[in-house]
Amino acid sequence: MVTTAARGMLKTAAVIRHLYFEDLGTWEAVLTASGYRIHYCDIGMDELWTTPPLPI
């Protein structure tokens, strides 16, 4: 089986949260086990327009 990393594809979950202490909870383990990297963007702390675009 060819893994996603072996094919050169990088999966990212972009998470926009409005409370800095909240995270994905149980979803984080599921996503990371599936090969996703997690990218948090905090409203009020990070400028959304300055966030680099995610690769498609």
C-alpha cells in the first residue's frame, strides 16, 4: 500500500476556533492517525488574511 506521504501529498486540517483553549477533542486523534497535520487559527489573535494558503 502506498502511503499519502510516499506520494508526496500532505493533508492538513485547518481549524478556525473562537476560543483559544478549545481544540478538536477526540477528532484530533482521528485526524492525526489518518495522516493529517493540524493547523489552528485563532480568531482575535491571528489575522485570517495573513494565514498562508493551504496546498490543494
